[in-house]
Amino acid sequence: MTTGAISLREVSKTYGRRIPAVNRVSLDIDPGEFLVLLGPSGCGKSTLLRLIAGLESTTSGEVWLDGQPAGDLPPAARNIAMVFQSSALYPAMTGAQNIGFPLRLDRMTDAESRPRVDWAAQLLGVTELLGRRPGQMSGGERQRVAIGRAVVRAPSAFLLDEPLSSLDAKLRNQLRVEIARLTRELGTTTVYVTHDQSEAMSLGDRVAVLRDGVLQQADTPRELYRMPANVFVAAFVGVPRINLLAGTVLAPLDGSIFVDLGRQRLPLPHPLPPDHQLLRIQQHRPLLIGVRAEDVRIAGPERAGPHEVALRGVVEQVEYQGHETLVHLGIGAQPAVVPALEAPRFMPRARRTAPNGALQTTLARWYGRREEPDAPPPPVPARPVGDLVVRAEAGMNPLVGDRMPVLLNTRRLFVFDDQGRRLCPAPAGGAQLFG
């Protein structure tokens, strides 16, 4: 029988009378699948992992393992191995003793366990560490030994709780590759928790995005990036972060349709593609317009493409990153500010008109901050540098203060309503725009 299937059915976990740490999460994980739980700190990722492991009991809902309810199974009976953020090695034991400790708990003799310890050490490249104690190892070496302690049990599933977050960037990248290779070779079901979207996108067969204990979307990394279910997922996934601009739709009687961005208007294609037809009934309602950096380019001598429209911008900051240059442009729009990635609160930069005030109120409600209609406006976060981030082509050397025309691909816009839901591309059949 194939093992490693994990099923969460309306799982919730509440501590005391507080807001649920996990709120009615339903998710099926196939045998051999590598699933990443992604989200900001405090979103319930680690709690969900502990519920699967049996270290916490559910408040409601059920955890099923290999087609059987696991609510009454203690952690030791679930055949699951867990790797924590801290390596949690026994300091008085050698690497070999740490790796082989789970086998000793299963009452295996040293002679019986030694071949499996050697196999795990060779698989992870830590054979030379078997005689050392944790104090004689680097952080990356200790984490490899901790992973070896999980591997040696040959479990039905691995649960990894941010195992790389305490390491430096070079070690993180190296161990990320090793974890991907290891799980692919073993074919073991893996659930990996991280707040780093780069890790999630590079490792996962699927990525499940959580916010405030609620599952926002679970999909392949490619579809998560191309078709985010809502504005939170769109803003959380992708580097650089998606450009989010507050706007309203204007649809005059002549058939043309524009998005008012403040100082500039963004004309949409005419005739409208099927996915954009819904925007006509959104006229004068506050919206969020999202566009990825790769879908905007600095205009050159060549003609604009069939779906590109021109906007004017002033360079406010240039980020040279070696392999690419990111240009931050001010276009006179109202960006939906994300003051901190760990606690997203999207809101316009200022309340200039009633619709934008409504946008601030509704987005505050969507992102969890209570605000009474007659209450004074909350303090507005510091204005970000530039409204629009664009990738400059190789050889370009823009300077702060330069005025630059940019071309924006209107066929690749995301449009979200004032509740954060995606309107365009439409939830059904929208993939045709991104062919």
C-alpha cells in the first residue's frame, strides 16, 4: 500500500478564546508530494504542522493519515519525522549517536542500526561528522545531521519547520538544493514550512498560502504566480513584489474604458477582452490594479506592442542587483502601500476623494483592522519609493530624476475589487490571457 497520504478536513485550532490559529483548513497531500506551507509569521503554518505530527490536538476537524483518522494516534505512532528550525541535537552525543537515536528508541542494537546510520550520513554528505559532537559542527552541519536523524527512520512523511531560517544566505541556498535532491530521491511525502517565498517557489510541487490561519490558495508555484486568488497572494508571491495601484474605472458612452490612476489614465484595449468585460459594471468603484515588473518596460525606439499603453514616469530610485536593475518610477498614481510584509495592510497613500476613502475602509476590513465609519483615519504609512517597479534592460543606466516613458501590457493586468478578490483575469477561464 502506498503510504504518506495526508488529509486535513476542516481543521481548526484555537487557544483559549482567541482568534483561531488555524481556521477550517481543508487540504489533501498526495503520497510523495512536496507541499510547502507559506505565509507571514503568525499565520498558523507551524501550528498546522504540529497538528499533522500530533504534537497538538485539533479543536475541530480531522487529520487523516493514509486514509485513516489520526486524531487518537500519539506522535510516536504516526510514522512521521519532524525537523525543527533549531537542529535540537543532543550535545553530549556524537553525530552518529544523534542520527541513530530514533533507532535506539525502537530497541535496535548498535550493530543493527549502524548500516542505516552510515547510509543516511552518506546520503547527506556528513560521514566525516559521525565522530564529532554538535559543538564541533557548524550550523549547516548540525542541520544536516538533524535531517539525517529524520531520514534514518524511513518515515512515511517528513515535516520540516523552517529548517533553514537560522542559517546564512549561502548555506540556505546550498541546503535548499540538497533538500530538494534528497526528497526527490527518497520519494517521501514532505510538508515544509517557510515564510520565504523564494524557498517555497523553488522547492514545492505545490504551495499552500496561509494568512491568519485561513488557507488562501494551494496550487503549483507557476499557477500561484500567474493566477493569484486574491490581492494577498499576489503581493506575497513574487520578487520584486507586484506593483499595486489604487484606481477607479471610467467607462464613457463612446465605448472606451479607462482606469483612473490619479494623475494619469490607463486606457484598456478596445474592444475589451472577455475577461475585462466585468470592469464596465465596476465603474467608479475603488479597485486595485496589479502588474508584475516584467509586464512593464521602459520604452525604447521600437514601436509599442499591440496591447501596450504608454505612461510617463520619473526615476526615484535605482537598485542594481548584478543580474538585473530595478527602476522605481513615480507616475503620480496611488500605490496600495504594504508597510510590512510580515503584517500586510494595503491602503492608499492618501484620502483625496470619497472612493479612495472607501477603499481604505474596505481594505482595512479585509486585512483585519477594525475601523468605525466616524473614527479618525489611522496614520498613513510612509510613502514607498516610486509607484511602479520596472526591470531595466541590459545596458541601460537610468539616473534618479530622469523622465522615462514606460509601456505597460494591458493584457497582463490583475484587477482586484475592494475586498481583495481577483476580478481579472476572471476566476474561471482566465488562463487564456497568460498563454
